[in-house]
Amino acid sequence: MLVADDDLAVRQSTVRILKTLGYVVSEARDGEEVMAKLLDSEVDAVVLDVKMPRRDGISVIEGLDPSPPPPVVLLVSAYDIERQTRARLGTRVHRVLRKPVPPPILIEAVEEAVDLARAARAEVKTRS
Amino acid sequence: MIEVEDSRSGGSHREQSPKSQSLLVLRHSAAARGRTLGVLFFAGGMFALVVVAVPHGDTMDELPVLILALAACVTGGALWFVGPQFSARVLHFTLAFGTAEITLAAYFSHGSGPSVAFAFFYTWVGLYASLFFTPRQAQLHLLVCAAAFASVLVANSESGGPADWVLAMGTTTIVILVVGAIMAELFEAQASLVKKERLSALGELATVVGHELRNPLAAAINDLYFHRMQLAEQVDPVAFSAVTRAEAQINRAAQLSEDLTSYMGEREPQLTEICLDDLIGEVLEVVPPPKGIDVVLESSVPVMADPALLLQVLTNLVTNGYQAMTEGGTLKVASIAEGGGTTIWVEDSGLGFDANVADRIFDPFFTTKDEGTGLGLAIVHRLVERHLGTVTAENAPSGGARVKIWLPGKRTPR
């Protein structure tokens, strides 16, 4: 799992909950860090904040390489996401969550995302 | 079945809301002003006829005064009876236009040379200057202008007799009345603009604060949830209950922040044709149905609305529906073309509205729930109103609550 948010308190509190539930979680402070961590390690799902310095969440999604199954994205935002942007991102975003996200909803979304990512990876392996 | 129509959207069979009461006061005020001005015009005209035109006998010499007096009588009489039907703006415009004509006639009948130009200059400079003063300063300024104007008219006349004085004072009175009315209108408009700007600034501030609060609230919510998870394992009921309470309160604060941001938002709707199926899909993504509740989209027609604002409206109605069905049930959403627009309704299978509170459910901060902010349906009302639509609530035959919104269709440009 990867949790990307420029707000330290939000990032650390989210990571704490997910680690307690048994997930292996890393952190990123901005979009550039997200891209670097995705290159370095295998990540099933990303909890991705939209508004971040250097590179925002939307730009990160648009820069994801689609050929290996990319991580399942849970987009989190304190602001409304424009309808056109949401349509453009399409299935590259599994769910859009509005801050503050109630932890039970986040946990449910993360479980779904991880299941989806593992299923996609298994399918790729079967094909190859 | 209880039919509850919201008075702010045109209902008629319940007490008037404060808003409609204030509109009524405004109308009465405009009517009273129209009637008063009518009486003054009529009285002034009659005075000029009785005191000046009739006793002098020489009709040709006093012809301008006679014409003006008759014009004042007719205008006054008309305003007396018809004036209350007009809006304040129409009334002031009519008076200003009529008086400008009468004043010009007076100038050219009884004045000549540089003093006419001086009278024009003094009067109109005074009128414009008065607009930039406070009401009290403006009234004093107008009185000085009026006195100067009347003196110029009399000094400019050939005889300086009673006819000239009546004409001068009559014209001056009319000018003062009309300018006073126009100034009142302008001050009213200015006050309204200032209020609108303040509300807009307040809305912007609420939006910024609301957004900025989301991160600290998110962190606090996460940490409290984490602590509750930890305490549950340590079997410490007192601490567990304290954290649970704190968590409930912080969630309440988050909801209030969210609702205030939505309620104070001032954005004008950007209308586009929306497919209700797609929008309901987005709503269910934001607020997935709890276990035991099914959401059924019964029928769907396109609707003209701002997607983000209608999403907010439907999210609030769907959330309300969930909260009304604590034992589970079915939430029906449907839309039909009706009355040149689209009617959308959201119906739950809960217990319905209590008849005693049904007429207040759209009021801000009114709630029957322990945890509610009381802004959910107020936001619905406000956003629908911004679309020039209407919203009503009733108990469905099945017993559950049904909220209906009507949104106008495509508007043809004039």
C-alpha cells in the first residue's frame, strides 16, 4: 500500500490505521515521490490525495504506466473534482473519496482495491 | 397523506415564512409611498388651480400654470389610485420622467438668460452631489438646492407675483419629492448590494475555512478511530466510551463544516443536460447504501441542472433516506418530465415525516435527529432555489417520506 498526502498528520494517521490492519504501507509527500516509489516497489493500491506540491494526484494517475497492471487508485480530495476530470480518469480511479474520509469507508475501499489489484496481477500471470 | 408545501417555493396554506413577510412589508411600503406621492401631487395641483389660475381670470397669461396644475392633478389622481399597483422602481421612474418634463416646461415658460443655466446647473449638481452623502446630509443639501432653485425661478420671473411663487415652490416640491424617492431607491439598492457582497464574502470565507478544516479533521478522525481500535483490545470500558464520544463529536464537527460549506456556497448553477442514471451512480459512489438498504432507480429522464450542485442535492436526499430506514428498506429514485421541466423524487420506506414538524424541515438548523446539523434539507432547498426550481415534501401512501424537486427545463433566450 502507498499513502500519498502532503499533510503529515493525515498521512501518518492513515498509515497507522492501515498498518494496524496488517497492510505493508509506505508514504509519499507529493506526486514525484509517488512516481519514484511506484518504480521502486510493487504496490497494490494507492490512497492518493489530489492537491499535493510538485505533482498533483491527477497528474500522477495520468502518468501511470498501464502495461503492467498499475496500482488501484483511491483518490482522496478536500475539494470537488470537476466532472470532466472524473470522466477523463474513468476506470483508472477505483473510487473518489471526500476528506475527511470516515475510517470504516476507507478500510472497505482499501480492501476492495487490494483484492482488485491482486486479481489483476493474477490474471496477467496466467496469461503470460 | 400529508401534503407539505414549502412556502418559500410558492406554498399558500401555511404560515408565511419571515422571508415572505418581509416581501409583504416591502410591497406595502412601495404602495404607501405611491399613494402619498399621488396625494401630494393632487393637492399641489388643486392648490395651484384654486389659488392662482382661477382667481386671476386671464387664462392666456396663466396658461402654463393651468397646464402644469392640471397635469399635476391628473398625475396625482392616477398615482393615488394606480400607484400602489406599481413596483417602487416603476413608480420612481414614472415620477422622475414626468417631473423632468414639468420642470423643463416651468424653466422655459418663466425663465430666460443665464439664470436658467444657473438654475439647471445648481439643481442638477445638487442632485448628483446628494447621492454621495449620507441620507441626512443629502436631505439638507437638497433643501438648500431647492431654496436656491425657487429663488432663481422667482427672481427670473417678470412679476414675482403669487403665480410665480406657487409655480416655483410647486416645482421645487416636486423635484424634492422625486429626488427623495430616487435617493431612497438608490440607498436601498446600495444597501442590498452591500448585503449581497457581504454574504458573498461570507460564503467564500466559509468555503475556504471549510476546505482548510478538512485535513485537521481527517487526522483527528483517523487518530480517534485508531485509539478506539486499541482500547477495544485493552478492555477499558471508561476510556473506550470517552474515545467513542470524542469520535462522535469530531464527526459531527466534520459534518457541520461540510454542510456549512455547501450552504454558504454562492456559485451560480452551470446548467447542462444530465442523465439521472449516471448521477445516481455517482451519488452511490459517494454514499454507498448501508447493509439492508436497496436503492432502486424507477424511471429516468434527462434533467437540466448543474451536475455538481444536483449531485449535492441528491446525496443529501439519499443520505436522509438511509437515516430514515434504520431497520433497512428500499429507497426509490425516479424522474419524469413535468410542467416544462423535470420532477425528481426520492422516496424512502421509513416512518415518514411527523405532521407537527413537516412545515419546518427545510429551515436551516432544524433537525429531529440527535446527530444532525439541520442543514441537509436546507441545502437541498437552497440549491434547488438557485436553479429556479421548487422542492416539496410529503408522506408517500406507503408511509415513507417522499421529497420531490422540480427543475425547469431548457430556457429559450429572449
